[in-house]
Amino acid sequence: MAGEPGSENRRKAEHAAEAITLAAVAGLAAEALLPGSGAPSWVLPATEIIAGWGGAAVAWSSGKGWFLPGYLATFGSMLGGWTILAEQAGLWTGTALGAWLAGMSVLTPVGLAAVLRRRDKTPELPPAFVPAAIEPDPLELEMRKFERLLAEVLPELKENPVRVVSLEEGASGRVLRLQLPRTGGATITTLRDKARTIEVMLQAQEGAVGFELGDHSGDVIMRVRERDGLAEVAMLTPDLRARTVNEPLILGRQEDGSWLKVLFREMHALVVGTTGSGKSNWINVLIAQLASCNDTIIWMIDMKQGRAGRPWFQAWEDGRAAAPAIDWLATTREEAWLMMEAVLMAATVRSKSGIGGNKIIPSPALPQILLIVDETAIVFGSERGTRFELGEGAHTNTEFIRKEDEVLQTGRSEAVVGVFATQRGTNSMAGSGDSKANLTTRVALKPATLGELQYVIPDVPGFAAKQLKYLCTTPGVGLVAQGASVSGITKFLHHDHIDGQCGKDHARPHCAPGCPVYGTALDTGNIRPSLDPMTATALGESYQNRWHRAFDAGVIRVPLAVLQGGRVAPVGIDDFDEIVSGVPDPEKELHPDRIRYRQFLAGRGAFGATPKVIWEHLEEQGVADGREPQENGSHTVARETLQRWMREDEGEGIVHNPDMGRWKFGPGARRSAA
């Protein structure tokens, strides 16, 4: 075998023996031919001796040992000496023949053996080209180890054992994919019953081994928790932010290291978490993700005086964001009732319009309305908010629950969705049983007991029940269920205020500059959509005047003029009606079309309009009103006049032209400078 000690030298000797054997045969031929050619008698023996010793010298200089040089020198000397003897005694005399036979009997077998050996074997490769021995795959060995372990646990499946088809290393430990035998001898229930035995065999902690179904009943995912994969807190960074509500939103990281993504389009949700469970942070994560979508409007009922919702307005109040992250905030029972009526009216109007066929797909032109209710029990709890408690004239919780039921039953297909957060999943705190039945997305944060968890997710998976201790003691950790699908144990993203420096502290009503909430509200203010004109018109003054009421209630701390759709205008609140009506100066009478164009542009909100679109709107309005054509043949002013008005209004900060000729209402330059 190549690589053995001395094998290289042996091969060289064999090759040399073959060559010299052939040279000896050639010498015999020369002995028969040269005497008749007239050449001197010394030429042939001298050539043979010189060739033998010359070859020996070359072989010796290569440092390959003494055998090959000695072989060459001996063969050359023997052949030359025999030639001289043959010249004197005759070619085939007894003396010459004996010398020939004596020498060749020793040297010729070596040469012949070398020739035969080289012809009968496959040439050996140099050591560098010999393939190395194949090492066993550690992953394959690990998979087979688990197969043997499962075979010990389930000896009845000896003939048709459970197969391990893949093994991956997750954030919390190993994740195996199992293929159950087609005989039906093992099911996921069988494996779950053996989980404790497997934990003992692996010397793992209690609840560390869990099983869940894969793509079908014979496909099972086995998880072995070997470390705390959720110890690290993941922040909601800009690259993780949502873009559209039509795609699932990232909310946290699961035990196996994968991101948890939840769809909030057409999905009503129930969020349950006691004090200290991370519920406030979870709501901030949801608001941040929804505010990053350009096809969603957020309405919020926050009966804790706006503790959760108000900080999201600070960037807007400071004049740095074009629109607030939350489009409407209710902090009183009266405002909450107006909002619930508006939510129901929005679903009704959109349903009657027939837009979208069987359902509406949210878009910037027709955004989804997502209602967030924090501390649901205050207005939707079934055991409080009675007429006796509230007095005459107030809307009771029973009335609120009735509205909730209607919204949950009719709103989903009309892009009207609700998310209800509370401390317990019982009917007394989460609304009626009918309401809970329509809340198909369930979020359980740090449940106190298995019973509390089952109030939120009735069909609690086995792995969650076994890891209940971990769920109960770890803030910011929980489960999410959508229909029959339940996530793995998840550490939700962090996107909360800075402790001791931000708005959730009574002593500090404003957020610190580096607050994640403030930064997100600032980043997303320019992409917030306006409510579509169809829905906004149907809601009327209850929606249009929401910021007037918010200012009166102290929700807005700084007196800002709030325009239709929630745009910012850094002027006094008392000037709002005058600017919208187009009469800031009573002594300066404006053309009616100038007032109409301002009102139209204000209603367009963030989308704005080109001069052509504005002029066509004025023309259509003039025809609809039956106005007589003017000198230019139109029912409104000339386009040149309209463009002059817009340039003048831009100088006064009433409108601005931020991009590509699309005009918007509000002082864009001053807002940017702020």
C-alpha cells in the first residue's frame, strides 16, 4: 500500500531491475552482431561497465539507499566481465557459459519478478492522492442517538420505530423532526405521555421536552429546552417595523429563535396580562407596528386618563410630526361611547358601499380602522358599570357590550378590527361570552395559574402546561393563539418608555428625547393615512371635532389647530374655524371658490392634490350646484386664478407644495423647521 515504509525504494529497485534485464538482452544481441561489424573488441564491455557504474552513481546521489546502486554496478560489471571472457574463450564455451549462467541466475529472477509484479497490479497512487478515511457525521450520530432513545421508550415499536428526519440547534436547545410509523402504533399523545421519562433519560429539567404537530399527524416536532433562549431582550428596531397591515407583524422571538409574526388584518384580538406581566409594553409594541403601516388608522379607548395613549402624541404636540400616531383617543366614558358608535357606523357605511366585493383589503386610500381598548373591564366588564353606579344619562357597560358584540360580528370584513386588553380572561373583565368567541387571536402574558391560561387559550398545548412555571414567573413572556394554532413560548419585543424619565411617571409627564415611543411617533408621523372621505363624511362632527374635545379634556396639552384628518398647524386653537372657513380676516372678503379649494385640500389630508385635481373638483361642484358659466366658459374661476391663490396661501402658511406639484393643507415649511 502506498505510504508504507520502504515502498518508494522498492518500486525504484523494481523499475531498475526491469531496465537492466532488458539491457542484458540487448547486450546478448550486441555480442552476436558486433564481432561481424568490425568494431574494436573493447567497446562493448567498456560500454556495459560504464553504463552500470554510471547508473549506480546517479542512483546513489538521489539518496534512495544502497540497494539500487549496488544492483546497477553489479549487473554492469558482470555483463562487461562476461563479454571480455567471451572474447577470449569463445562465446559459448564452458567457462563463458558458466559465468553467464552464474550471474544471470542471481540477477535475472529479480528483474523478471519486477516485470511480472508491475504488470499484474494496479499502479498505486502517491500518498497525497489517497482519499482520507470518511469521518462519521456528528449530526447523523446525534439523530441516531435520539432514535435509539425513542426505541427504548417505546419498545412496542421495535419493528416500526420512530424515525428522526432532521435535527437543528435552536436558541433554547435542539429541535427534532420525527416521522411516526404508518402503523399508527405511536401518536403525538403517546409521545407526550412519555415526555417525563425522556426528560429523566436526558437528565433535563422538568418540562424541558415537548411535542407538537407538524404538517400532518405523522409529522411531529420534538423540542428539548436546554438553556434559556429567551433571556435576551429583543428591541423593536426600525428594520423589524411593519410596512402594511396586510402582512403579519413581528411581535417577539420564540424559544427556537424564530420571529413570532401575527396577522392583524381581519383579526379581532384579546390580550390578557396582570400587573407586571408586560402588557403596557406589549400595547406599545402593537401601536408602534401599526403606526408604521400606511394603511391603518389607530383609535384607542384608554380609561386610565390616557396613561398608555397620551405619550404617543408628544411628537405631534411639539410640532415635529405631521400627524399623531393615534388618530383618536378617548379617555372618558362619553368619548368612548362616541368612538364605539363611530366604529360601528364605519363598518356599516363600508358594508353598504360594496367596495372590495366580499371584503375590504386595507390600503392608504381606504385604511383599516383598528380599535385598541386598554383596561377593557372598565367599560366592557359584565359585573360593573351599572345604572346604579353611573346614574341617569350615562351609558352602562351593558350598552357598551352590546356595541362591542355588533362591531365584532360585522367589522372584520369591512377592515374594522378591535384589540381588547384586560387583566383577566374571565367574562367579568373581558366582555360577554359572545364577544370572546369572536376574539380569535388570543395573547396570554404571564398567566398566574393554568386556569387563568385556559380562560384565554382553552386548548392549552401540553408543552405550555408543562412550562407553566416559566410562563408564570417571567415578565414579557407569553403565548399567542390564532384559531387552533398556538405559538411557542415567546419573549415579546421591548418598546417601552425609559424608566424614571418618560410619560408613564407621574412626575415626568413628557418623554425623554431618546424614548422609543417618542422616536417612533416622530418617524411615522409623515406616513399616517387620513380616514377615507366616505367614512369621514358618514361620521360627521363626532369625528371631525374629536381634537376640539380632546383639547377641552386636556388630552392635548399644547393648543394646536387640528385639521380634518389630524394634520398639524402651529396656530391658536381659536383660529381653526376661521382658517377652514376661509375668513381669517373679517374685513377681507374671499372668493367662494377660494374657500372651497381650501376646504377640499384640508379634507385630502396627507394625500393632498394637484392643481388640476383641485380645479376639476371645483368645476364638478359648480355644475352640481347649478352655477352659471363665467366669462371663461367654466363654472368656476380660471386655472391661472386658482394657482395664484395657492401661491399666495403658501406664503401665508395655509397650504404648501412639498413634492412633485402635489399640494397639501398646512404650513409645511414652518412644520419642518420646528
